[in-house]
Amino acid sequence: MKELAKTYDPKEFERRIYEGWEKDGDFHAEIDPAKKPFTIVMPPPNITGQLHMGHALDQTLQDVLTRWRRLQGYAALWLPGTDHASIATEMRVADELREKEGLSKEDLGRDEFLKRVWQWKEIYGGRITEQQRRLGDSCDWERERFTMDEGCNKAVVEFFVRLYEKGLIYKGSRLINWCPTCGTSLSDAEVEHEDLNGKYWYIRYPAANGGEGITVATSRPETMFADVAIAVSPEDERYLDWIGKTVLLPVIGREIPVIADSYPDPEKGTGAVKITPAHDPNDFEVGERHGLAQPVCIDFEAKMTAEAGKYEGMDRFACRAAWVDELTTAGYLVKTEDVVIPTGKCYRCGTIVEPMISEQWFVKMETLAKPAILAAKRGELRHVPARFEKIYLHWLEEIRDWCISRQLWWGHRIPAWTCGVCGEIIVAREAPEACPKCGAGKSVLVQDEDVLDTWFSSGLWPFSTLGWPEDTPDLRYFFPTNVLVTGYDIIFFWVVRMVFSSLEVRDEPPFETVFVHGLVRDELGRKMSKTLGNGVDPIEVIDLYGADALRFFLLNGSAAGGDMRFIMKNVESTRNFANKLWNASRFVLMNLGTGEAAGQRDTEGLSLCPASLRDEDKWILRTVEQVAAEVTDNLEKYELSVATQKIYDLIRDEYCDWYIELVKTRLYGEDEESKKVCCAVLVRVLSDLLRLLHPFMPFITEEIWSYLDKPNKLIRDSWPTPEGFAADSDFTAASVRIETTKEIVRAVRNIRAEANAPQAKKLPILILFDKGGGSGESGGERNGENAALGAGAAAHIQALAGVSDIGIVRSEAELPGDTVSAILKGMVLHVPLADLVDFAAEREKLAKERERLTGETQRLGGKLNNEGFTAKAPPAVVDTERAKLAAAEDALAKVIAREAAIREK
RNA sequence: GGGCGUAUAGCUCAGCUGGGAGAGCACAUGCCUUACAAGCAUGGGGUCAUCGGUUCGAGCCCGGUUACGCCCACCA
């Protein structure tokens, strides 16, 4: 006979359970016309490294949703994969190459370098999927994808060509963000802004005719070498006379015009702005408007060009210092001002980005963004929590053309060829055989060296992974997907791109819901990062406490898109919860084991004949059903942490602390029939609890389930469905009786603890029922009293509260003098404690209680006398308040009576 | 310069569409009760940041203030 081990040891079974699922294909989603599909496409982790705690949260949320829907009978597909992460991976591999072999990627050459990256991908990609297995991810590994696999590559090329053919992709020379360290262009999203301490240098540009000239402020004096004009506002009276005249670049002596443009703001700086089209986005636009030249004084390595004269070859910042010195000496520096400068930095390496003019490929955003904005506004795309829609819309409304070419090797090569003879650009799905314009042969057609922004391919992820551009069965069945789970930090990087890409080729959003979660921070609330070294490895936590405990902890703390702190010690409590369930199950199994064949352990199917059920059985069945309904509702609303909490309470409080305790007298008793019934209920309820908990704690639930001799595995079983217990008046009445019993037990325990009565000593109790309380039956008070408590109540109270005898008294007069009392609904409970009774303390307690109840009755009375309340509040609320008042008045009367009774003691 | 979030028990945080505040940890007391000391029982502890408004009624809705945090942004 199988027994659960004495201690919960997740290491013992988590791997085994996972291997079993995988081996049996339990994660595989079959297309089934009889079932509804449920699809989540996993945000592909970068192959740059390993999963961190944020991934663990992200993955757990997705796994909960997937497992839950799978239990509900959906064809649930969670499609996994990894991202090639063009720039990030290339940097990592190049770093490794430099450190280990002292080689640059150029030393290796493109082909050889790419081989190395593919090797890296094998190692790190495998490491990531291994971590996902440890977490318990129930994703369909048979459908695993990679953003650079054949199918995804095909999708990227197809998408590129289509956009190009529609005129939505163009090649042009424009001002882009350039990272001198990574040696590539960047999209706007890849630039992070940071406020740095800097200066404004006020520099005088003398008039060409030898006059005083114009003073301008600049934070970047080193760009002066590429100045082509001074711009002023046409409405700025100070400079009206200057328009059309010229000034000289100080020291350099080059003559530049003063032009009028709408860009300068008279309120800012000196009102006059130096114009450097090649190194500033605003100036670039001004330059375009006025047809100005675009001299370049900083090159792609952030060094000064020949334009800077003697500074040629100098680093841009070194040049700045030297140049300011020279200007100062020459008397052109008017003043300086300390100021914070918002500075753009490369999101990968932190280098200050240099705006550069460069020929790049761009996606025209305006036409693509519009439908994506509409989809959200029409509600075809829902954000949870809703406030994140603002971030999404804001980004789309502000969006500018997207620079998609990168001067890198690792990524999707741009499907464009240039004809060496006539210069024609050919964009095609496959390498062209000849130039369509001049007919030149293949040998002179050169493919663009650049690769695409990594987000270009991830934007296609929800459908490229399902087979697009082919019209596959998977695509037809599983697309559009149901929900996208992601952190708020990549909404604009990624979510918007998936939406407009999908709208472009599929004419519908790629998912119904974007479920947004927050970041996992360290114990001090700081972002976990490599540089701080404060990251916690999920695997480390799993090794210590188990994957289930980690998952439950993450879920519990991940409410409503907010950030959460990861506190290692607190994972202990969820591990302890798992241990609790483990032991409760062990207890149930031990009791089932007695004298029964192993094959009969699954007593769930035993008909639960209502007549044979006791109050506590009905109560727990009803409670579980209610909570199951609530949990289902919470999951539908993506309130995962609320659901987690409810299941926790149900298992811990109701099942373990109450039901199992209530049932022990029967299990240890002589009544075999009753024993059988409660065993059936124990197993039945345990089964439902395991079903409810499985999405959250998949391992332990599957492991325990395996001891229940069920016909199938839990992962493929079903979600609990209501059977009408909650609505059954018989079950409801039984539940009320159990709640009363619990009240009495708690009251006795309280009295015992407060009075310091020995734990082991059995105490008698006396119950003074309210006059007429619970009666109404012809048999008189006695029957009414029994009805209030139920047949099994006495045994329950005796067992759980350490009570010897339960006496019923009719009046205060029948009581012994030395009791401690508790005022309960419909009764006063007395515990005779003889010399242990502290009447002074008792009076104090009662006085306090009287005060509280007096306040409460006044408050409620006032409320109910207020016509505004009775007229306007919903009837149900008024009824509740009336009942509360009645209860409070009743309790108050009893308190006063009790006070009177012990006044002389 | 815009936008957003958070402020609730000593700590970390819940609190669903407004009807007198909860959990975990910590703390105190008593228990080796035959599933569990990774446990059981009991208890103490909160003018729900602040000011004002709406309402019969506000932790929750509205406005102001303060503190901390985040995001976006091409201002010399």
C-alpha cells in the first residue's frame, strides 16, 4: 500500500512529475473542433542569459491560466519559444569572444561569428527551457519556436516585402540614434533617457561685420563645427534686425546666416539657437525647411571629423573640454550655467547616443498605428488592469517612423539587394537572379549587409509561431490568441508592434487581452539587476523551497499590475502551506487505508447519499462549492492573487483546521457506516481542492492525486463544477449549525486561554439559550436547542474545545456562581471555573463589551431611523443592518444581565 | 515639460461594482492533542498619509496638499 512520505519534499517528486507530463504529451494541444481553443503565446525570453525572477512571475501567471483552462476542457495551447535578441546577443557573444580569445567579431568574419552565436543559442536556449521545466511550465514543447527559425524567418521576409510593396517601408537618409559602442543605429524605443548634470555654455557668435554678434546657449559646444546657421523666432524683437544677416563661428571664422524659424522659443536660453542639422533632431528639421547643408563633425565612432580641424580624431567629449578652453581663452565664452540635461543612452550598453545622419530602413508608422489605436478604443483589445491602455495609446499616438535596420550580423538579414550596375534596389522574397531594371546578373546584386531590429520579428510572434504566412490548421484554430501576459516595461517595445503587425496582415488584433504585471524587486524595493548583483535566481529558490512554493508566493504578491518585492524568507510560508496540504492528504490516505483495498481509494464516486451526510459534511461540501465558484470568477477577471488567497484559506482554515478536526471523532469511532461516509467526503473534497489548487501548485497536487487511484492524471482531469449544494436549503441549514458550533468552540478555547486554565483539563460548560431561541417546534425548548446545534454538535464541542459535559440551563438562577461567560448569538455560554474565575477581570471585560455594543446599537439605530438611509439604501442592505441591530441589542441585553448577575461577586 | 502609481497592523502586502478593516511574517501566552513544531490554540496591535467635498453612509468616489517611486519627452 502506498503511503505519502512523512515530510513534504518537493525535490523527491517535482522532476519526476514533470518528466511524466512531458513524456505523456500532457502539454500538447490537439486541434479539436469539439473543444474551444485557448491560446497563450509565450513572450519569448532572450537567449542572452537565464531566466530571472521576473520571468518566473510571467511564466507562472501564464501557466496558471493555461492549466486552469485545460482543466475546464479547452484545447489549451501555451506556445513556448525564445528570442534571438539581435543586439543583446551579439554583444554578449562578442564580449565572450574578446575575453576568452582576444578576438573581435571582425577577426572571425561574419559567417564564423554567426556560427559562434548559433552555438551560444544552443547552450543558453537549452538552459532557459530547462529552467522553465523546473518552474513547471505546461507549455507545448512540440510547438517550440525560435525567432530565427525557418518559419519565423519566412514570416519576417514576407512581412517586410509586403510593407515595402505597400510603400510602408522605405530607405532613406535621416537623423537616427546611433550607439558608437554597439556600432549600430537604434530605434527610439531603444534609447533610454537619463537626467545628467551638465552645463549650458553661452557663446558669442560675432557679427560678420565685426559687431558684438549674437550669444547662444548650448549644452554641446563640440557640435559647433557643424553649425550652419543661427535661428531666431520671427516674433522675437531682439533679433528682428538680424534676420538675413550673418555671423561668424567663433575662432573658426566660418560665416553662417541668421535665419527665422518657428522652432526657437524666445523664452528659452537667449532666444537664438545654433543649428547643427547633422547632430540634433530639431536642427535637422530646421535644416530641411531651409535647405541647409548637413556637415558632420562627429563620426560613427564618436570621434571628431576633419570638420573639426585640429580636433580631428579626438573623442567627442575630450574635444568638448578642449574646445571650451579655447573659446574661453579667445573671449567668446560669455557665461556658463549648471543645468540637468536629459540625455539619451543606449539601452544595451549605456553609451550616450549620438544623433547621426545615416541611410537606414524605416517603417512608416502613421498608417500602421491608426488601426492599432482604434482597436483599443473600440474594445477589441483590452488591457488588464485598464490603466495600461494609456501607456499603449500614448506610445502609438506619439510614434514616429521606426528605424528597423541595424548594423549588426546576428538577426534577420534585410531582404534587399542593390544592383551594382544601375543602383536599383530590389526587395524580394528570394534572392533575385537578375536586376529587373538593367538585367545585370546575380553576381553584381549585393544583399544589404544590415539585419533587422529584433522587435521586427517579435512583432510577428503571435502568428508567425502558428505558421503564418502559410494558412495552417494551427493558425486557423488557435489564432487570434486569448491573452498576452507581459510586464509593463515592454508594452511599447513589443505589444504595440504585435498589434499593428497583426492588424496589417490578419486584420484583427493578435490577442483579446493584454494581462500586465509588474516587476519583481529585491527586498529593499530595488530593481533586480546584474550590476547591483541583487538578482535572485528562481532555481535557487526552487532548490530550497520547491517550485510550487515559489509559484504560490509570486502569485500571492502579484496583484493588479503592481511591483512586488521578493523576500526569500517569505517563501517559507507558502512552502509551509504546501507541507500542510501534504500532511492533510497523508492523514486522509491513512484513514482510507484501513481495511480497504487500494483500488477503492477513489471513493469520490461513492454516492453521497444526502441522508447519510452529517452537518459538517454538508457544510464543507457547500463551502468548497462556493469558494470554487468565486475562484472561477476571480480567474476570469484575472484576479489571480485573490484566487490564490481564497484557495489558501479554504484549504488551511476550512478543510484542515475545521473539517478534518470535526471528523476525527467519527474516524476514530465505532460507527463503520459513518466512517465510510466521512471518508468519502474527505476524499471527495480533497479531490476538489487538488483540482482548484492545481493551476497554482501543479507538482504537489499531481503527486498527491497519484495516490488517490484516479483513472487519469490531474493535469488532464477537470475543473470543479457546481452541483447545487450552495442553493440547497438543507445544506444551508447544516452550515449555519456548524458555524454556531465553531462559535462555541472558539468561545470555550478563548475562555480557557484567558483564564489560564490548563490545556489538558476537560471543562464542563453550561449553555443558557435565549428564551424561545430556535424553538417553534411542538416539542418545546429542548428540541429547539438541539435544532440550533444539531445532533453531532455535542461531540464536536467536546472534542475540539476539550469539554467534558455540556449542560443546558433554563435561567440564570440555575447557574453556579463561579462561571466565566461568553455572549453568543442566541445563547450565553458559561464555563464554571471555580477559583479560576477572576470576577474583576470579568466585570472589566463586560463593561468594555457593553460600551462597544452601546455604541453599535446607537450607530445602527440612528442609521435605521434615518429616512435617508431606509429610503435610499438597497433593501438587502437595510435588512442586514436591521439584523445587525437586533443582534447587537440582543447581545447588549445579555451583557447587562450578566453584569447584574455578577455585580456582587 | 507631460502622464501614472503608491501611502492600510512593527515588516511585506490584500481589500471585488461605496454598507464599521484582513492575511502572512513578527510579537505575547499556553500546548511534544495519535496528519503536520515546516505544527495547534488564544491574544495584543490600525484617527486606512493629510485637508476639503459628494453621499443616509467613504479605506474605496471627486478635488487640493505632502512624501516616495515609475514611465514618457527632440527644447538651445
